[in-house]
Amino acid sequence: MATNGNDAKKQPPSPSPLRNSKFFQSNMRILITGGAGFIGSHLVDRLMENEKNEVIVADNYFTGSKDNLSKWIGHPRFELIRHDVTEPLLIEVDQIYHLACPASPIFYKYNPVKTIKTNVIGTLNMLGLAKRVGARILLTSTSEVYGDPLEHPQKEEYWGNVNPIGVRSCYDEGKRVAETLMFDYHRQHGIEIRIARIFNTYGPRMNIDDGRVVSNFIAQALRGEPLTVQLPGTQTRSFCYVSDMVDGLIRLMEGDNTGPINIGNPGEFTMMELAQTVKELIDPKVTIKEVENTPDDPRQRKPDISKAKELLGWEPKVTLRQGLPLMEEDFRRRLGVPKKA
Ligand SMILES: NC(=O)c1ccc[n+]([C@@H]2O[C@H](COP(=O)([O-])OP(=O)(O)OC[C@H]3O[C@@H](n4cnc5c(N)ncnc54)[C@H](O)[C@@H]3O)[C@@H](O)[C@H]2O)c1
Ligand SMILES: O=c1ccn([C@@H]2O[C@H](COP(=O)(O)OP(=O)(O)O[C@H]3OC[C@@H](O)[C@H](O)[C@H]3O)[C@@H](O)[C@H]2O)c(=O)[nH]1
């Protein structure tokens, strides 16, 4: 008999039979797609702290690097696979953190068709894997699903204001479809899903020429170049330090709520305020240069994190003024610009 595709009460598939193997098994085998990237590599560090975890990273190194994982290469509980998520992956795991996707606008716009494939086919492949082995899967979605929001701050119930045919759509709409796929697999196949809507996150290990605003301003200040504030400069973002983000993602994965749940720091700054703060912290002599913006840049963004507080017992701890110097230290080391005594 055909199954009812909309049966929300359907049970999830049973976990991998390898759980009962006579060979040594860690308690939890965790796949992190995009684990060689910025957030992914910090997540690897945190999950590897637990001796009961075995961590497998699958990454195509488009924006990530083996350098971010160098301390784990060769570790018996760690495995690194060069793999593009637009191709199927056949392995046995208990949990999947699905992060693979370029995140900086300059990188996701570089090959928009590939960005859509990564979000749609990549998420389908990872859901197929979750279904086959009975794994729980967490998607790192984004505040960009709210587009240029007409509600402020953004609650999870807000459906967003997204241009479907613009230059950011490959990412925004790609992530929206990825969320849809997650819920359809959940309803139709009983897959255990978790969706995090991540707001702008920063910290050590961001690519120096990543193109995102915090890394741009810090690198520019250290190189003695003008800070490029894109017009009008009054647009706002809310910046979350990476350790807080990793904490939120793990709580979401381990908890009972599917989400979507906003994970971000509600502290809101204009880009001009951010530039002034970086200037003051790193080098008061650097100048600020106003430059053209890119199409469809959201004018305001700030998460309502009531759900994360209530359902995950999570809220960010690191303020922007505490986090920026930690990132400055990492950038100084990588750029070879020591702090003057
Ligand atoms: N950092 C943020 O502010 C932010 C905000 C919202 C959402 N997110 C989401 O969090 C995740 C991680 O972001 P990040 O800031 O660490 O970015 P990142 O670019 O540093 O990491 C992305 C990783 O995915 C890999 N990747 C890209 N396409 C792939 C593919 N087809 N197959 C396999 N690997 C692939 C890259 O090589 C990289 O290692 C992304 O899904 C992103 O959309 C990030
Ligand atoms: O040099 C710069 C770069 C950027 N900006 C401005 O800074 C703001 C933030 O831009 P970013 O490129 O850092 O990031 P965005 O907020 O546009 O997208 C980000 O948020 C959601 C995530 O899903 C994306 O992965 C992430 O890149 C924009 O208003 C942009 O115009 C500058 O003023 N100067």
C-alpha cells in the first residue's frame, strides 16, 4: 500500500546497524559538511573535545582550508574527506551538521548556479544520507531568508521579503528551498531535523580576504588601508562571536526542537558604527572611505532570540567589543603585523 506522504506521526528510520558492530565504535559519529570553513572548523574543535565523538568532515575546499583543521589531521577520531555535497555521500553516521555552502556574498555570487546546486542538491543528498542511516540532521540556514526585512527585529514566524531573481537569490532562495526540503523530509519520511537561522557571525579563522564586513575592516585597519563602508552606511547588522554560535548549534542539535530558531547576537550596529569601533580599537589614524553598495543589500537586521533563550537556554555571551580584539589577534598573526608595544 502506498504510504501517506503527509503523515507527520511517521517514526524516524532506525539507526545504522553498525551501531551494534563487534568492532570499536565511538558513541556518536558526526558528519560536518563544510567543516573546513570558518564556523565548521570551530564546531569540529568543540565536538572533538568530547572523547566519545568521532568527527568526519566532508568539504570541497571552495572557501575552506585544511589549515583550519591541521591540529586534527591524523587523529584517530577524526577523518577528512574531499567531497562536494552536490554528489551523493555513502557513509554511516549518527548526526549531520550540514554547513557546506559559501557564505560570503562575494563567494556565493561568484558562481551562483553552483551556489544553488550546493543548497538544493547538496541538501537533498544530505537528507538522503540522513534517511538511509537514520541520522539527525541540522541545517545552517541564514538570516538572509528574511531578505530585506519589513519587520524588525526578525522573529522566526516572519516569512521574509526576498527578491527571487536578484544577485543574492542563489543564496537566499537556495537556503529557503533547503529549509523546505528539511521540513518535507521530516513530514514525509520522519527524519529528525534541526534548522538554525544564523545571523552574521565573526571570529578568528575567517578568510582574510573573505569580503565580509568584519574581516574586511580588520584586515584594512591592520594594513593601514581605508575602511570601505558601503553606502549608505546606516544599514545595520548584529554580530555574533563564533564561540557563542557553536554553542547555540550544539544545543539545537542536542535538544528536542526542530526550529527554525534564530541564533545570533541582538546587539545591532550600523556599518558606520562598526567602522568607527574597529578604527578606535585598532588604529585611530586609518580613514573611512564610502564606496558603492551592491544590489539588494538588506537595510536592517537583528534577531529576536526569545525562542533560542526559551527553548535552548541559549544567549550570546561575547559582546562585539570583547570579540573584535580576539579576531584582531588572529589576523595580526596571519598577516604578520605585531601589535606595537
Ligand atoms: N558566518 C556567517 O555569518 C553565516 C551567517 C548565516 C549562515 N551561515 C551559514 O553557515 C555555514 C558556514 O558558514 P561559514 O561562515 O563558516 O562559511 P565558510 O565559507 O567559511 O564555510 C563554508 C564551507 O563549505 C565548503 N563548501 C562550499 N560549497 C561546498 C560544496 N559544494 N561541497 C562541500 N563543501 C562545500 C567550503 O569549502 C567551506 O569550507 C554556511 O552554510 C552559511 O550559509 C553563516
Ligand atoms: O567592506 C565592506 C563589506 C560589507 N559592507 C556592508 O556590511 C554589511 C554586511 O555585509 P557582509 O558581506 O558582511 O554580510 P551580509 O550581512 O550581507 O551577509 C551575511 O549575513 C548572512 C549570512 O548568511 C551570509 O553568509 C553573510 O555573509 C552590508 O551592509 C555591506 O554593505 C561594508 O560596508 N563594507
